[in-house]
Amino acid sequence: MGEDNKDKEGPVIRPIEWKNDRLCLLDQTLLPHEKKYVECYTYSDVARAIKDMIVRGAPAIGVSAAYGMVLGAAEYKGDDVEGFLKHVEAVAQVLRNTRPTAVNLFWAIERMLKVAFDNKHRSVGDIKDMLLKEADKMAQEDVETNRRIGYFGQQLLKDGDVVLTHCNAGALATVGYGTALGVIRAAHEAGKNISVYADETRPYLQGARLTAWELMEEGIPVTLITDSMAGYFMKKGVISAVIVGADRIAANGDVANKIGTYTLAVLAKENKVPFYVAAPVSTLDLSLDSGEDIPIEERDEREVTHIGGIRIAPHGVKVANPAFDVTPNEYVTAIITDRGIVYPPYKQNLEKLVNKNSK
């Protein structure tokens, strides 16, 4: 476990840093009370950090897993390339098993494996160096990708808009800048007077603990509400738009995101409020026909029965704790990606977006 990491370059939030051959992760379980970094020296440390939500958010999980692959590769001390590749595949499987819903995790691991196996004619040392370069490249790409999402998305917002967001899809959920909060941040940077209503996001309180803290750090006006208040403020006409992130988007435009997102989407449609999803193209999973095929992570019941370590529910009560839900595509006004804004029909237009940019 690491010591406090003082940011010497201003107020930029950096949840992921590679320093001195180790991965430093801002411990998001301690925010907003304490800003402390966890130092990961092994791939097992990274796997634990992902599983325990020290690092969270689909893009951040993906890049962390990439560096986990680097650490895992470094643990192999031999020169036999075949043995090394078997070791790297075993590392990949441990990292895959941490969290099932966010597709960026699997995308990042497969990208790292491709580098390793495509260069199996090289020495083990060379492949290790190439894996680190690839992870660094992915980290840099993530920030650039988020800025492009922000550029496209802020065009949907006008001066004076009030945006409702859910969970945390900001700099804390990425390498930097953010997806849903990146859109808000870009609008703010463009001089638009944008304010935010942040759902607390039970049971893990990412909105109350993380989004509110992050926006306050950036000087963007934010009002914290409980999850059950969203419909009230939509009906009163306070909310101009809903913007959320995503952990996986199926080929038909169905969106898996933090539990409670589907509820917001239904409320938004009923109250004629546009509902936008902001996510990089790496979050698309065109191998899945619909959201029905997306695996939903079930987390520990203590997240529901306890808050801050204090029990709030009776002993022995039965608990359900799905971490995500799936919003059907008919509730999604548009999907904001790093390659542009996608509108319905999603199956056709998402495929067109991916194919156009892969040629």
C-alpha cells in the first residue's frame, strides 16, 4: 500500500500512474475523505485492486489491466519464449476473472496478448519492453479519446443547461478527463454555463463520494441528490439532459451501466428529457446481439447492508446486489463516442461507425 501522492502539476485528477516500475492507483474507496495511492508491484495486486474497486470505471479498469499484464510479464524470469507466453496467458486469465461486465477489461487484455503473440519471434526481454510501450500507448490514447468524446458531446449542450448524471464517469473512471463528465467538462471549458445534478448512486455511492468531489475540484457547479429524487426534478423541468457512461454496449445499442441507469432512462423518456450515453468505441461489443447477453456482476451483500462499515439493515435479511443494469436502446437518445455521435437505428449505425474507421 502506498503513501499519499502529491500532485505537483495542479488540480488535474490522475487516478492511474506508472512510476518506478509499479502501478500507482488512487484509492477510490477512500475518497472523498482521503487522497491516497495504492502501489501495485505484481499482477495479483492489480487484480485485487480491480476486484475491490480501488480502481473502477470501464476505461480505467482496462488500462489498469494492461499494466497488470506488464507486471505479470515482469514476474517471468526465464528466457524461453514459449514458457513466457504460457505465463502471460495465465496472467491474463486471472485479470479476466476480476469483473465480468466492463468490456474494456477484456479488450485491453486481448490487445496486450496480441502484442505478445505477434512478437513471439523476439526475445522475452524485447516482448516485455513492447508490452510496457503498449500499455503506455493505451493510457495516452484514453485521455485523447475522452477529449474527443467531450468535443462531440458538448455540442449537444447549450449555455444554462442542467445535466443529471449517474455513478461516476469522470476523470476518476478513466486515465483522465472522463466520458460523461468529460462532455460536461468540455462544455464548461467552452464557456458554457453548465451545472450538474449528481445522483448519489447507491449502494456504492460513486455519485456522492466521487462525482461530487471531482466536480467540486474542477469548479463545476454540482448539486447532490438521492437516487429517488431524479424523477421529481425531471418532472419539475429542472433537468435539461441526462448523460451517463457505459460499461458495455451491445450491437443493437442496448447499454449496460451502473445499476439505476435503466430507471433514469425510463424517467427521462416519460418526461421528454434527452438521455445520452458517452463511451469510447472500445466499450462497444458488437459480438453481442443485445443487452440480454451482457453478463451482470453480482457484488457482496455488505455493500447494501452497510454504509461506511456501519450496518443499516437487519441481520439475516436477504440481499440482491446486481452492480449493473441494461437500458434498452429505445430509451437512448444518442451514443456519444470518440468517433462521433451515433443516433438510431443503432445496429446499423454502430456497425457503420466501426467499419468506417477500421478500413
